Amino acid sequence: MQQPFLFLPTVSFLKRQRRRHGIVLRAMSAVLVVSFLFQELSYANPDLKSIDLSFGLSQKNPAEINIPRSIAVVEDVYRTASGSNKTIYLIQDAHVNESAQKNIAKTLDIILKSEPVQYVFLEAGTGNDSLSHLRKYASQEKREEVAKSFLRKGYIQGPDYLDLTSEHSFTLWGVEDKSLYFRGLEDYRFLKDKREHLNATLDKVGRAVKTLKLKLYNPSLQVFDEKRESFLKGDLSLTDYFDVLVAQGQKLSLPLDELFPYLAGLRKVKEKEAGIDFAKAREEELEAFTLLPGEDQKELTDKSQKERNPFVLDAQEHREAKAFYAVLEEKLNRPQTADDRRRRTNKPSL
């Protein structure tokens, strides 16, 4: 006879626990939405970096060196609090990419012409790796011929190429710790052999995460997360993704314009993108390409081995495409020669 009295309090207890569990899940979901929102607004676009002068960040190049965008792009400049006049240039490169390595050589050439840099520090080297002592054994023309061949085969990199073919006085110095370097190679070989197994494990973890999201995320957070995944995969443009973020921020009554002043700039980008006929832009790109001399066309082809089209801002960096369009713009805007004018006769204006 006492069983019902024991059972009813148990049911009541379970209901209270379920309500409490639901409140906790809703609170967790709200926290996740806000966290994702702030993270994405801060980091979704790496090209639109905020400037905080209290940390010494400036978009200006302190050395005021004019480097064409077709060769290299200055992404960040940091100044020390002490106001030191010493400058360190960190050049990010694409290994075994002939075009990228040539641009590194051109960048170093511009820097060395502007200021007396004594050392160029290298990865994958130790100590003095300079090649300038070989200059005396061959003419300038022969050195360029051999250096281009070695660069194309990946035997040397951009700094080595410049050291062989120029008259600049500088030292190439490898900064690797040999023991750590070869340990890294061994780690890479180990991971390479295990790649198939590791990828399968990561896929399994990914599926488990998706299953848990369906169980733990509320509908609003699920939709938000799906948009985020689409952006990261490149299926959703940056401006469309920011529409999602702004809408979510407005739901939470966040002062977005105060917290993220660059949103106004993104709205302008979206307005401009909406007015672009990308099919027409592609046609004009091909037309512009045919106006260039053969050697310029070859240089542009080397810049972009993959097929590319005009694109909107998204999660991808599009470095190769950006380099292509920077060179194309540079070639089209240079002073015209007589041959250029002949080629452009009766051609439509772009």
C-alpha cells in the first residue's frame, strides 16, 4: 500500500530534474550563441583587422618601402613599446612554388635597395648558407640561367636565387636546430604513415560531434552553427555570413556598431558585391588577358596554375587569385608602348 506514495514523489522529482536540466541546456545554448557570435565577428575576415594603437599596431609600413601588390602584401606591422628603430621583416612563403619564390627574391631586392639589411634568416638551414662566394665563377647571365633552373626544380629558394644573381651584400643564415629539425621530419613520416587511420578517426569524431549537436543544441543554435559551417567550407560568402551574425546579434540586443565598427565597411562591401555582374567580369578578364603581350600572358599563367574566376569575399584566402588580379591590374595600368596600342586598336574599352 505504500508503493504509490513512494512512486509519486519519484515522478515529481524526475519532472523537477527534467525542468532543471532544460533550463541548464537553454542557458548553455545562449552562452554558446553569444560566444560563437563574438568569435566570428572578431575573426571571420582575416583581411579586416582591427587596429589597437595601445598595442602598437599600425597599418603603415614603418620603413615606407613601396612593394607592389603583385609581388607581396604587407599584412601586419608591429612596433615595440621601446620605440626601437630596428626592423625585422617576416616573409611568409609557399615552398617549392617557383612564382612565389621569385616574388620573395623581388621583395628582398626592394628591401635591400632601400636599407642595408645584413642578415636574411632562413628555415631549413643552419649557420652561414650564403651562395655569394659562387658569383665570381660565372657571368651574370650564366648565374641567372642556372639559378632559374635550380629554382624551378626546387633545389633553391627565393633568397638563394637573389644571393646568386644580384650584387647585394648580405648573409644568408640558417636558424634551424638540427636535432629538432630532424625530429620534426621523423614526426612527419610517422604521421604520414598513419594518415589514413588518423583521418578515419577524425571522421568518426566529426560524426559524433554532429550527433551530439542535434541532441544538445536548440533549433536556433543549430541553424546558426549550420551557417557557420557553410562559411568555413566556402559555401557562404563573407558578406552573407555577416548578415547572419548581425541578425543574431540584433536578437540578443548587442551594440554591434559600437563593438565592431568595421561592420559598416562590410555593409558597403556587400552593396558593391551586389552590383557586380560576375559573368561579365569574367568576360572582361579574358578580354584584358588577350590585350597583353605573350610574355605577360605567360607570367600571369604562371601566377595561377588553377582555373580561377572573380570571387566574393569568403572564408578562403584566395592568395593565388589575388596575386593574379594584382599582376593583371599592374600590367594593364602601365604606360602603353607602341605594340600595346596596336594590340588595343579596335578592342572594346574595359
